[in-house]
Amino acid sequence: MKSENRWLWIFALLLLCGVCTPSIAQEAEEAAKEGAVAEEAKSDEAGKALLAELQEKSIKAVGGKEALEKFSSRKMSSKVKIADAGLEAELTLFVDSQGNYRESMVITGYGNFQQGINGEVAWSLDPINGPRLVTGKEKEQLIRSARFQPNLWLTRDHQSATLAGEETLGDIACTIYDLKTNDGAVHKYWVANDDGLVRKVSMTVESPMGQIPIQVRMSEYKAVDGIQYPHKMSMKQGVQNMEVILNTLEHDAEIDAEMLTLPEQVKRLVERSKPKEEETAEEPQGDSAEESSDR
Amino acid sequence: MFRLSQLHQILLLLVSVSFLAGCIGLPGRSQTLSSEQKVLFIESFDEMTRMIEESFWDPDYLQECWGELKDECRDQVEEARSAGEARAAMRRLLASLKMSHFGLIPDSASQELTGSPSDGEAGMILRVSDGRAIVVRLEEGGAAESAGIQSGDEILKVGERDLAPRLQEWSESGSRYLPIQALKSACSGEPGTERDYLVRGSTEDRIVTLTFQPPSDEHPRVGFGNISPVPLMMEKRILEGDILYLRLNMFLGPMHVMPWFEKAIQEHKDAKGLIFDLRGNPGGLGLMACGLAGWLIEDQGFELGTMKTKANEMNFVVNPRLDGWVKPVALLIDEGSASTSEIMAQGLRDIGRVRLFGRTTAGAALPSVLVKLPNGDILQYAMADYVSVSGKRMEGVGVEPDEVIEVDPEQIREFGDPALTRAAYWILGKAGGPKSEIR
């Protein structure tokens, strides 16, 4: 009997240990988690603070909040060149503070490639692929790109910022920031130390074809109506180099009413896709009522 | 803070072409190089190697191919006495990769290659069968048809040159595409000039003199970046049995091609099926394969394949169009169908949307770019690998048809165009017709 008791005791001990072991591990894990959450919260706070600081700095650098809020729309035209491949295109853009956006790129011999946002509908239309409704992450990205004054949206379009180093571009000393967007993507910004203007951006963009890494250098900043705009952008995507030269920029210019209406082909697509959209009940793209009047 | 136009990406993507520009067989210029020209050639060599090294998707393979050869070829460029010698060294390095879409188009020859003055046509298309050059198609109203040449005839001599030894030489190269290009050159020349052909018909041999005709004004000329405009041919016919037949000679000129395709399928939506002829089509803008495929599929989320660059992967996504074509589709392919043609054929076959008739394609399906070098030459280089949705890599292999129709003079005489007839029989559900081997 004694031996049986002994075995029972050992069995009970093992059983206890068996129960205790994960319990100890769990406690340790929870403690670690709490620590990590606290650390994360602290870094989140720091990230948000840095983002707010960066927004303030950027607004000041491009001309100040008053200048940015003075106008309600912008019209731009640019020349796009891929010199190596012998290609050129004309790019025109319209964007307003109500969130309307229309961009059109005419490539000689290839036609008009368009993209836009009208109300809740984000779309693209081109002579090769026809009309398409832009949805999901791509739509979020398009909305971000189509902000009338993106500097005013920095803290709303991003979760946080972190310092990612320093680099001198040409003779311009820059601080590098990693900006985390609301959908989790991290974009790198090179901000000049002396004037606070953005000189380079590195990001991976969402496209129907997948994710495309792209680098953009901004230069030749000039003020238009008191707001600084880069008049030259050099882009690199894989082996391709592209240059965008800004030709004209007007604030609150008269626009064709057509700019604010959906192209007929897109309208048809919207009509056809309504039942499908209702089924999938697409989520709103972070545009709350209070935000929607100030894109 | 910063806005990135989404449309910029489109332009960057458009630049990538899947087009076999045809960079072979052009003699280099033999003038002696001046010291300034030599500098330009050396700069061009360095630029060429830099761009390829920067973009090649398999650095280990590149190193394996180039290794010490790169320095050796550079030395050859430095020592070259003529432009021809310098280009030969550059081409030697490109050829060591043993891949399509790596080529050099000489400055002076790029015009000749792609535009006038050699764009006069004899109006016949030749393919190789058992070491013989066979006429497989005659253009309606073309010089060859007017002179009495018939489909199924054999061409023995071009001018004074016997074709047989050359066909042998080309077949030994292992490239399915080389004879296509060479035979195309044999059937083209300066408009208004004449060339003799020794033709073997069903009963006798005869010499036929053909006068090269300029491309019809009906064909718009379309270019792409550094490439001079070339005639774009779009053919539409309604075949017996109410079948829509469309033929496209290259994937360029979207402003012409896309509305043409759309109009054809909208006007004939009651036809029993569509035969899309991509035989001899060397490719062009990869994006156009997606655009055309968009008319042939109904559902979202379909891709033709994936382009794998050194930095990322890009999918050839198809955007389905409203009121697209829902009837059966037959694609005609042959050894002259390259690049974008192969991407489209394999991609649509992967989802069972098309049935392929003809012969295995060129096996030259790499997305590439065309750039101007400091010496004025145009470099074409592949900047990505390509695999279809089913994981098939077509480079060097090609796309196999579902029904193989060999070049057979007797069948050609009987049916005119056996692959076309076979495809029509399939659409109509008819038995019999031309012989085919089903894969």
C-alpha cells in the first residue's frame, strides 16, 4: 500500500506539475505581453507625436496652414517623359477640397488614360483595359493620393512616424522618416533639414498588377500663390526612369463641368456592379462625415 | 505632403514590351571607327552591361554566362576597327545569355528593320516543312497571288540564292523563330523593286518575278517609343458557318486595335464563334494582351501570368469588359507567334477559355524594354522572367497547340488554310476536315 501511495503521490505531483508548467509559462507570457503592449503604446504615442510634429513642419515648409486653406481646388498640367524609351505624355489633373479628383494622361498614339474619384466612386478608364472600379487597398491609396492638400492630411492618413536615419541627397541634408499608413504600409520620406520640404519618397504602391516599388525625387520647388510645389519629379521603377515636369498650376480655376461627372462607361459599370457591391458591403474608406468636406 | 499619380505607373508599365523586335542577321557597318565613335561604343557597351546587370532577375545565371566573357568582349570593343566589329562583340555577350529579347539594333538599320524602305511586300507567307519553304498564305490582291503563286507551292530560290542550305543552317540554330524572320525578309524589299523566285507548284517548277508592293494605305502605321512606325494589319472576315475571324499582325497601336476588336465582337455577337489569328504575330505591348483578353472573359480576378523582375512580381491582370464575347474562341498560333502572342495564348488556355490550333510558338516570351544607347543603337533587353498562371515558363519552350496542324502542302492545297478550317470545324462541331494531332 505504501508503495501504491507513493506512486499516487508521484502521479499527483506530476499531474500538478503538468498543470503548473503551462500556467507558469502563461503568466510569464502575459507579463511579457503587458510589457510589450506598454512599450508599443509608448512607441505608438511617440510615433503619433513625431507624425504630428512632421505635419506641422511640412505645413509650415510649404507655406503655412492659412495658404493651404485659402483655395478649394487645383488644376495642373505636366509633361511626362521616359527618355530612354522615347516616350512622352501630357498629364492634367484636377482636385478639389470636396474630394473630387480627375487625372488624365494622354500618350500620343495610345490614347487617354484616366482616373478619378467622384463621391464614393473611385475609377479608372483607359483605351486598353476599359473602365474599372477601383476598390480595396488600391482605392484607399488613390484617395490618399487625391487629397487636395496632403500636408493637412498627414496625421489622418497615417498611423505613426519613426525616424529612420539621415542622408544627404546631392548637397541637401535630409532626415529620413518612416510613415506608416492607416492600412499598414510603410513609406519612406526624406525631408530636408533646412527648409522642411520633401526631397525623396520611397514606397511600394498597390496596383492591379500587384505591388510596385517606386522611388521619387522632388526638386525645383517654387511657390505658386504662396504654396511650394516641386516643379520636377524624377521617378524610378525597376529599370525605368521617368521625369515629370510641372508646366502650369492654377488654384480655384474655372473647370469644365465634365470634370465632376462620371464618364459614361464608368456609369454603366457602377450600375451593373450595384448588386455585387451591396452583397460585399464595401467598407467606407476612412472618410468620416467630418473629414469628407476637407479632402 | 506628397502625391503620387497612379497614372505614372501605367506609363511605366506600358514601356515594358513583349515584342520580338528582330535583331538578327543585320550586317554591321564596316566603316572604320573614329576615336570619338570608339568612345561612344565603349560607353554603349558599359551602359548595356550596367542596365542588364541592374535588372537581370537571376544574378547567378548572369554571372555564370558572363563571368570573364564580359571583360573579353569589352576588350574586343576597345580593339574594334569598325562599328561591325564593335557590335559583334556586344552581340556576342548578349548571345551568351541564350535567351530571346536580348539584341542590338544598329542605328542605321533600325529604320530599315522596322519601317521603310524595306517594307514592300510580296504578299505571301512562308513556313518551313521538312526543310522546304512552303507558301502557307497569300495576301488577297498581293503580288504573289496576282502572279499566280498558290498556297502549298514551294519556294526553291530567292533571287539567285538556293533556300535549302539556308533552311538547313537556320534549323541547326535550334531557334524556331530564326527561319520565320529570315523568310519574312525573303518576302520583303523596297517597294517597286522586283525579285525572282523559283517556285515549285503541284506540277512544275517556274520562275516568278514579283514586284514588291508598298503596304496598303488602309494599314495605319504605328510606332512605339524608339521604334519607327510599322504597318498595323487588322483583318476581319465572316467565315462560312457564321464564324467571326480576326487577324492581328502585332500588339501595337491600341487606339486602333482596341476599338476595332470591340466593334467586331459587338457587331457579330450572334456569330457562332471567334477565330483569332495570332500566327506570325511577334508580340508588342504586353498590356494589350490583357486588354483584348478582357473582352473574352466574364469574371473578375483572372490573370494571364506573372512577370518576375529582380525587385518584384507583376501580374498581367485582366479587367473583364461589359458585354464581352461569350461564344467559343479558337486561337491560331504558329512558330511566328512570339512574346505577347504567347502570353495571351497560354494565359487564356490555362483557364480553358480558348482552344489552340496550329504549331508550337516561338518560345520567346520575356518582357523587355528598348532603349537608345549613346552610339545611337537601340538595345532590347529582357528585364523580367515570365510564367503563366499554370506556372509554365514559355521562354525557349513555346506554347503547344491543343491541335497540331503541320505544314503539309497537300493539305494546304485541299483546304487552303488547314488550321483555320480545323478551328472552324471545332466551333461548328463538325467531324472530318484537315488532319490534326490532338494533344
